Amino acid sequence: MDQNQNTLRAQLDCIQIFGALPDDALVDLKTVSTLASRSRSSIYRDIRLGYFVKPLRLGKISSRWRVEDVRAYLNGNSM
């Protein structure tokens, strides 16, 4: 498999796994970025503008979002 196929496979896996997660599960920025087809910068801009909730801080450099909040964001529901 070449790099593009590996990337596509990882994205498809992410989408399939996300659909099975409970609403209170936590996901990282890479997952949100993949699901929303948006850059990290765009996601943080949406947070700053109030379109998406701030992440939960799990440490100094670790942030996660609740699946329920990500689903609302993906459905276009502002926070």
C-alpha cells in the first residue's frame, strides 16, 4: 500500500469506530479533524468563534472532546 492508501484506510477506520462510540467517550483533535475534514487551525478558530466547545483538558498537553459534542459539531449545531 502506498501512503495515500494508508491515509485513506486510517480515515475510514476512524469514521467506523466513531459511529460505535458512546456519547460520553472522548476523542482527540486528530479524530475531530479527520471527521470534520478540517484543519486543526480551523477547529480552534471554530472554538474561538463559539461554533464548537472547548476541549476537556486531561493534562498540560492533552485535550479531548466528548463524542456527543463532536456529533453536534458535525451536524452543524452551534454550541
